[in-house]
Amino acid sequence: MEDINAIQDEIIGEFEILGDDKESTIYYIMELGDQLPDFPETERKEDNIIKGCQSKVWLITNLQDGKIQFLADSNTAITKGLISLLIRVLSGRKAKEIMNADLYFIERIGMGNIIGSQRSNGLAAMIKQMKMFALAYQSKIDA
């Protein structure tokens, strides 16, 4: 599996191809969301909603072979695309990798200009929640 920075560089390259075409970029983000695996209906509950997002975003995790797997869904296409990018970078990683990840791709692809301040706050909430899950798993490992 590629390291976190290699995947981020891949994402940056994909977005560079789109140039400054905001409409194509948003469409591409929504397409990425469509590629997420199906989210279990039974997990669409309040406990799994990320607080701080304008849209509903459900996030669950499990630990396999010492690596955290993320699964998510959202009720809006653009937000689903955003969480899919985070999953692409962070899922399948060890807790410490996730906690220490510098997610520079977000700024490098100009995400703030693409999605606006409300969704930027939601994106920050998604990152925070994913890192909190990693912290919780790490504290279990260290215990």
C-alpha cells in the first residue's frame, strides 16, 4: 500500500488535470463519493453522525490487523465525495499514521475555494473525528 503522502500527491495530480474549472471539480468530487462502498442501513444512527457538519455524515470504523478501516456515507453528494477523499488517504492505516498525518492535499487542490466556508468547517470536523477514532484505538493499543 502506498504511503499517505503518495496518495495525497496522486489526488493533487488528479485535481491539477481539472485546472480551475470549478464545475468539473465539484462534479469529480461527487463522482468520487459514488465510488464509496455501500453503507449499512443499520449504522445510519445518531451515534455515527459526525458533529459539526452541515450535511449528515455517518462514519464507522473497525480495526483489522492493527489498521483502521473507515466506512462513511452522507446525505449530500459533495460531502460524500469529500469524505471519500479522506477515506482514500486515511483508511487502512495504523492509528499513529492517521494521528500524525499532515493532510496537505486539501490546501494544495484549493479545496477551500471550491467548497466554501460551511463545508470547509464540515471537512475539518470529518478530519477531527477520524483522528479522534485513531487516538481512541491508539490508547487501547498502548493500554
